[in-house]
Amino acid sequence: MLGSRTQTIIGRPILPDAAVHAVVEEHALDAKVIIFKKKRRKNYRRTKGHRQELTKLRITNIEGIDKSETIAAAA
């Protein structure tokens, strides 16, 4: 989906002329996820965990609405 003050365009499933420009801000690890397994009456307890990698992005520019406005105005 791409929009401006005068027009909104919804892609099904994508918009062919749309482009998003982003800058990588940071590579980090997410909060820890704890996995706990237990079987009752068997003295079976296992604790494991992991931290998922994530990338923080800053969106700098979204292109594609100008081309769509000129196509819509011509039609």
C-alpha cells in the first residue's frame, strides 16, 4: 500500500514501481526467550533459551507515488 495526500494505491500483491530506501541502524539481539520443558513425576526439567538476531532499519525514502499520480491523471 502506498499513499499520499491525494491518492492511495493498494497493490495486489505488490506495486511494480514502488521502492523503499532504508539505512541499517543497528544489528542487535532481541530479548531472551526461555524454553522450559517438564514431565510431571519423572524429575525431568530442561531449561533452554535463545536470543533472536534482529536488524533495526531507518526508512529514508519511499518512492513510487509520483509515477502513479501521473498515470492516474492521464487516465
